[in-house]
Amino acid sequence: MVLESTQVFQRNTAARGKVLQAIERQTGHFTAEDLSQQLPGVGRATVYRTLGVLTRSGYLCKVLLGGNTLHYQVSPEEHHHHLVCIECDRIVDVESCEVADYARETALAQGFQLQRHRLEVYGRCPSCQIG
Amino acid sequence: MVLESTQVFQRNTAARGKVLQAIERQTGHFTAEDLSQQLPGVGRATVYRTLGVLTRSGYLCKVLLGGNTLHYQVSPEEHHHHLVCIECDRIVDVESCEVADYARETALAQGFQLQRHRLEVYGRCPSCQIG
DNA sequence: ACATTAATGAGACTGAGTCTCATTACGGCG
DNA sequence: CGCCGTAATGAGACTCAGTCTCATTAATGT
Ligand SMILES: [Mn+2]
Ligand SMILES: [Mn+2]
Ligand SMILES: [Zn+2]
Ligand SMILES: [Zn+2]
């Protein structure tokens, strides 16, 4: 997704520009605090607010790893899913997606305007298996 | 799932019995704090610890609603998914599941022992739609 | 230029979740 | 039984991600 700032924000500000640049610099998942530390000139609240706006707009999506800190990632092209190890929290990205149709139908059936979906598969990774 | 305490805990204690009973009393989703308030005799840390054990064992699973509080629900029979409104956080339970095969194959392909999966579909609910 | 008001940011605040540690009590074994 | 070893407990301190407040700044339309 190429972000059209004008559609997401009501005003184009320097702080949001910096947050946006920092997000583009990330590889993979990141937290609000990650960004905040990389942006000493931008207030913490602004980082959180901007992540909120970008998530609501669909540009970002939340990633739920083990632990209690929310992670984000740029959402669109290369939509993918996660395999999560319930023992060690290892994450494996899964690039295929065969549930898009099902997600669309499910949303439609309840009158929802579909925005996106998340599929996470949990289990034990090879190194954490027991029996 | 009928819980075999002996397989999940190393010792059978009164506190865990009470937590288990309280969980059975819940309908739908609940938080650690919900349980804690219903169990004045049981320490907060014990409630959290027991939820952790039960989740790792697969008896419970986490439910991620809007907001920053983790919810739980008893996982197995009547496995279901969630439609989540990105605007008002309304949740609609979806009872069908057509992604079980895909989840199993995905786990297998990476050598994971499948435990469960979660599918959440995000969009705008009928009352929050714009255009 | 000026007015309107979206956005900012310092910092106080909240509260979910974790950790510590002294104490209790399960359960295996003699 | 009665003893141990140690899993589990629980009060309460602590952490820190996320929210809120509010005075100030600055983007945008006219
Ligand atoms: Mn990923
Ligand atoms: Mn549900
Ligand atoms: Zn693992
Ligand atoms: Zn809604």
C-alpha cells in the first residue's frame, strides 16, 4: 500500500512524517516503543496516536506475539500468516493464504465491510516437541 | 475437553480447583481479573499462573478483542472465529470453521505439532459503515 | 494575515501482568 | 502413619505498555 497521507490524516505534520519514515525503515515487526526510541524528537503519545490512525486505516496491522507487548507491521502486499510456537514463542511467517474467500464470505454474511483478516496457527515447533 | 488435572498440574490444590470451577461458571469470554474478583480467597498471582498453565495445555485459549486486556475462553468443542469491528470493537462469533485443513497442512509443512488456530476477520460492522 | 481547530508533547496516570519471597501443603516414600 | 522435598500459594511491591490532560503549536481554508 502506498500511503496517501491526505486520506488518512486531516493535516500533514512533521511529526507524522517522521513516524512514517521510521516505519518504512523497520524490517518486520516493531513496537510503539521501538519507534519512540528511534524518534527522540517526537512525543510518545504522538507515536501511539499515529500507530492508531495507521492501523485503523489499514496501512498497519497488529501482530500478536507471545508476551504482552503489541507489535505492528505494514500490512498489505505480501499478506501472510503466522505459525506461533506455544512453548518458545518462535514465529514462522507463512506466505500462502487460502482463507481469503472464507473471510470475505463470513464478513458478508454479517453485513461487515471486510478490511482484513488474521490467521494464527499455534503449536509446538520442532525443537519444542515432547513425545 | 474434559480436563485431566493430573496431566496438567503436578499437584492438585484447592486454589486451582476453585479457579477451574470459576472458569466453568463463565459464559463466553472472561479476563484474569474477572476470575480474580470472583475468587476473593485465591491470590491474583495464582489466577494468572493457572490461566497460563491451562492455556499452555490447550484447555483455554486467548481471545484478542479491542482494548489492551487479554480475554480467555474454554477452547475446544464449539471452536469458533471472530468478526471484529475496527470502529466500535463489536464482536460477532462465527461458528463455522473452514480453515482447519489449511491450518493443519501449514503446521505440518513447518514441522509444527498443531495445537489450535485462530482466525479473526476485521471490518466495519453495519452500524459503523461510512459510504 | 487571520481564525479555526487538528495535532503536538511533557508528563502524570492507569492497570494488566510479573516478580519476590516467606509460608503452606501436596504426595511420594519409608 | 510421619517426614521430606518441592510445587504451589498469596500478599504486595513492582514494571511498563498504553492512555489521558492540557497548555501550546502549527496546518489549512478563506
Ligand atoms: Mn510476520
Ligand atoms: Mn467468541
Ligand atoms: Zn518452539
Ligand atoms: Zn462497529
